Amino acid sequence: MIQSKAIDIIKTFSKKEVLSFTRYLDSPFLNSNKNLVKLYSYLKKFYPFFESSSLTKESVYKAVYHGTHYDDSKFRKLLSDLYKESERFIVHSAVGTNKQFFNKLLLDEFDSRKLDNLFTSRLEQYNIYLDNNKLHYDYFLEKHLAEWKNVMFHLERGMQHKITLNIYKRTEYIIFYFLSDFFLSLQDNLSNKGRFNTKIEVDLGNEFLKNFNVSALFDYILKNDFDNKDILNAYYLAFMAFKNFNDEKYYSDFKKYVLKHIDNYNEGTQRTVVIYLINYCVRKKRVLKDRKIRLELNDNYDLYIKYRLYRISGENYFRSDIFLNILSNYFELGKINEASEFLERNIDIIQPSHRKNIRALCGSLIEFEKGNFGSSLRQSSLIKTNTYLYKYQIKFLNLKNHYELKNYEIAKEAVNSFKKYVGSDDNLSDLHRKKYYEFITYYNLLWKFHEDVPAKQKIIETLNSIKECMPLPEGDWLINKFSELAR
């Protein structure tokens, strides 16, 4: 099998692009090497996988250069040329379908060719196009860049008097873009810190925030008339909700605002603001054992599904990790039947290559919640995958099932194997490794106490120790099991 960057690109082609690339290579406009047409005509027979044992360097070379001996340097040069043309093709295709790229390039050409009337007309059309699209924060960047083109166009022609107000708009747009992305970055940093215990000695973002009067600036913004400030205000309200995490009024204000404006946002912005709502509730439920916050999280997940925000990069598939998070929240609410209904209703929008495994994993989780531990183990045995996402969830689930079924010998072997796996997993952060080891310690204590129940005070001390370690993988389950022993 041939390893080639050109083939890597061609593998991603749609069926329509496979045909278009043939016409592209054979176009007289390109004056391209006819051997490339022969090469591609042969290669596309192996589309889309390019995994046939008959696809060798020699067989491809023979299809292009009939009756000549194989020349490796000549063959590599031909593949290199195909790679360059495939790059140009996908860029050409992208420009043709992306109005922003197309308009920006066209404006540059009109400007450089001194086609002034065409430039001003196209710029006006481009601004109308940007203003009429649903809102995303990169709108502000595109408007800023459009104003730059407008300003430079008039400056070069000695007509500065025509752009005095445009310079103010250029400033306004870049500030709005910066603030939108700045608030996004702060949330990403907060998420990474919580998930991976990320630490940094020089944190320019937070230092900037300390010296920046956010409230005063937004008082000014909200009092005055600015283009499309609704999207910026959504990011600001999200920032305020997380900044004032203990005062749920800010979260409430943010959610009301999102629900009021969400239909005006484009898909990317809808996804961002709804994930903010979800993340707030996920973080809140770690510190607040209140059913209300779990119901609120469930409501936000419904919003996520309603607007089909699981679609990423044009695909209509549900992200498996979020799917599992939604299922877990149903369990925390005690809504086992609703979890089953959710699984059946949405399993077909899981990526096909993951669908069987997700069904088996979810089925196993549902059976566990129902107390059918043997059935849960049988369901988990149907999972055939090395996908990293599932590995730990399956291991934790099986360890819990073995405890519930009192399979001591199997559990002992499984937990020892799990401990070795945790120690050898280079993908684990130090924080997660520490937490997994803590789970193992308490899991082994659980068995020890189960076999030889100690004084009640000893169990209570262990329970308090677990609570101090929270959040802990399967921490709630451990607390429940130790609590049962303490009764």
C-alpha cells in the first residue's frame, strides 16, 4: 500500500469532488502534466479506502509510464506534483463555496487593478452579506477587516475626508471582536484548569482582567447604539455568571438573554452559549447536591438537542462524550426510563463506527442503574473497541458490577489490572492519575470492610475522607456503599 499525502487528501473527497478533480487536472487552463491525469485515473479506482494489495508503486508507475522500468525518484516527483494540485483544488473549491473568502480576494483584486467602481460596489454588497447573516463573534473581525480595506482604499486615493467615521467603526469592531474572544478564552482557561489542573506562572489574560474595568465599559456599551451588540452581551453575561458563580441571579440573567436571542445567532454561537449554560450547571452540581440544578442541566441539554448543536464540522452526528453526559444526568435525576427513551430516540445520530459500542455501553449503564448487575456485565462484554473515551468508563462500571455481585476474586484481579493500566497510561494527566489511584484505594477498602466490617467510627472516618477527596471518580457510588456498611 502506498503512503502519500496526495492520497490522504483524495480520501477525503466526496463523490462529486472525485469527478471534479478529474476535470480540474484535465483543464487546459492549468496546462497541467498529462501524466497527472493518468496517475489520478488509476488511483481513483481504489477510492475511498486505497487499501488494495494491488495498489503498489510498481503497478501505479506502470499505469502511467507504459513499458518503462520503475524509477523511484520520477514516481515520487509525480506524487509530489499530484499533492500540490490536490492542495490547490481543495483551496479553489473552498473559495468557490465560501463567500467571505471569495469577496475578500475579489476586493483585493479590484483594489490592486484600480477598478474603483467595482470595488465600492462589491464592498457594499459584502457588508450587506455580513449584516444579513446570523450572528457569530467573527462577524466583528470580518467587519473590522472590511473597514480596513475601505480605509486603505480611500487613503491611497487622497480621500481621507470620506472615511472619518469609518475609522471609529473600525475601532469599535476590533474592540467587540477582542472582548468576545477574550471572554471565550477565559472560559476555556477555566475549563482546562478544572479538568486538567492546568497551572501557568505568567497569565496575561487574568492580569489584563485585574486592570480592566469590565463593568464600566459595558455600562457604556449598553447605553449607546452599537451594531449587533447582542452577541457580545451574551458573552459578557456568561462571563458575569461564572465570575459571580455563587450568585445564581447572574446565571438566570444569562439564560433569559440566551433564550431571547438564540434564534438570531448562527450555529457556532448557539453552540457556544448553550455549552456555557451546560458547563455552569455541571460545575454547580459538583458543589451543590440539589435536584434543582440537575433539572436545570437537563433543561440545557434539551436546548442543546433542540437546536441540533451536536453537529460539528458539518457532520450530523452526536458527540459520544456529551451523549454519555446527558445519560448520566438522567441517572442522577432517577429518570431511568427517560434515559432508555433518550438512548432509543438518539442512537441513530451517533457516528456509525461508534454506534454499536455506545448502544452496548449505554445499555450496560442503564441495567446497572436498574440493579440488574449481571445483565450490565453481559452488555459491557459486547463492547468491542479500543476507543480511549470508553476505556475508563467501562473499567469503573465493571468494578462496580463485580462488587454488587460479590465477585471478590474477579474484582481483585480486575482492580490490580486496572491499577497497572492507570500507571502505564501516558495520556492521563497527573490530576486524573491521582484521582484514579484514590478510587482504587477506597475500592479495595470497600472490599476489606465488606469482608470484615470494622467499628462504625472507622467507616465514618473513611466516608469523611472520601468527601474531602471529591470530586472523585464514582465518588457518589463509593459514598453510598460505605454508608450502607455504616448502617
